[in-house]
Amino acid sequence: MTLKRHVHEARERGIGHPGFEAPVLPSPDEPVESLIERRCADYKRRAAAEKARRLIPITIKTPGPIGIAHLGDPHVDDDGTNWPLLRSHVEICQQTEGLFAANVGDLSNNWVGRLARLYADQATTARQGWQLVEWLLRAVPWLYLVKGNHDLWSGAGDPVDWIMRGAPGVVDPYGARLALRFANGREVRVNARHDFRGHSQWNAAHGPAKAAQMGWRDHILTCGDKHVSGYNMLKDPASGLVSHAIRVGTYKMIDNYAKAGNFPDQNFSPCAVTIIDPEAEDEVDLVTVFWSLKRAASYLTWLRQERSA
């Protein structure tokens, strides 16, 4: 007798039936057709947001030349951070007409996970660290603010997003590529990241310089991250565009981690300033780089007066 026949006879005798009937309950899951429609709408929204950030148009309403102070990693809660210098730089940005502030990330140490034990080695508590971050973020209107790896450790609940909500500038967790558009029709592109891929022991600015050579046709490429300073100036032979590849240092001037690793001190400035003259006749004169914010502010003030005369 086959198994199939056994099953048939058992059913004939009522064997195997539960002897009750239960209702078919509604599923808590979203119908697949509705799910697909929602996923399509989600993707279209994300794709539109991604496209809008490829090159963000920024209308410069300030007439004449402007400056951008690209501040390196502040690490505001670290005991080794040069707060007198950072505060003076903020004050110069506040007081100089036409000078915009920008930052390439790592606002604070923001120790998380197993690294949270390092709060025991610094005088500033985590709560005080966020007080300092908020002060810095509200001190000036930021043209752009890129998050560093220390900032991204906060995850989806990053207080920086809350503090910067409604801010006039661009805040992005990975990078910001801006098209600065001046009244006379001139456009200057700024490509800012916490870091660019590529490293060379011979060239501190190798990452942004490589990006320029590999196809990013931008006038200013700037980053930080490695706590060293470097600068390259490159010309695209096809278009004649001159790119300024800049790596800014850090305000964290005293670094026990660097001492323990015997890393050479190549942090000659935590801030690079790019002075942009939209009326420049030569491509070389369009952007001028300064490593002293005080001197850059003086030059910008003079140049603006010269252009307005």
C-alpha cells in the first residue's frame, strides 16, 4: 500500500482534521504592491536630493572680492586645542566684511564606544564638549560645514544637525561641492571634504591634488583630517583652469597620540584662506591663498576698497 493511499484513507475517516475552523486574520504587513510604490517614491526623492548636491549653486550677494576661511579640525573639547587662536580666528571672521567661514569637520573628539574611556584623560566633559560645539556653530554663518569621522560617530541622532537646522550655508556629512556665482557672471567652484582619497609621505596635499588631476575641475579643493597642512597649485592643460589643492591642519596643536606615534609635526596652519577676486583678468589671479587669517583679512579689506574705488 502506497503512502498516498494511506493519506487518502486517513482523510476518509476524518483522521488528521483539527476538528475546528479558525478565521483568516488580516496581515500586519504592507501589501507588496503598496510597498513597491513607496519604494519607488523613496528612491525618486533620494535621487533628486543626490542630484541637487552634485554642484550646489550659491549666489554671492556680497559685491566685490570675498574670502573663505577654511578652518581645519577644531576638536574643541580637546585639552591640546589652541583655543586662543581659534577664538581669535572666529572674531576675525565676525569682523571682516566679505570673509566667510567654512569648516572641514571633526568639531570635537566626540568619543563613543570603547573610545569613551578617553574622556577620563581630558578636562572637558562630553556635555561641556557639546556646549563648545554649539558656541562655535552659532558664532558665524558657515558657508559650508562638512562632517568628519569624529562627527559621524554620533550617528542618526547627531546634535550638529539640530544645531544647524535652518542655517544659511551647506551642511553635509560627506562633502560639499559649491558653485559660487558672482554678480558679474563669474563662477568659482569649491570642492570640500573631510578628506580626499590618496596619501603620499612626500606631499601632504596629495589627496585633493590627485582629485584635481583625476577629473574634478574645481578651483578650490580643500580637506583636513590628517592634522597636517599642505598646498598644491595645478593647471588643467585642456581648459586652463587653475586648481588650488589645500589640506588644512588642526587647532589641536598638542597631541599625545601624535607624540606616541612619533608623527612629524607638519601642522603649520589650522586655517587656509582663499581670496576670490571675481574681476580678475588672469586665471592665476582669480584665487589667492593665505595661511595667515590676519594677513588675509587685511588683504581682503584692501582689495575690496581697491575694487570699489
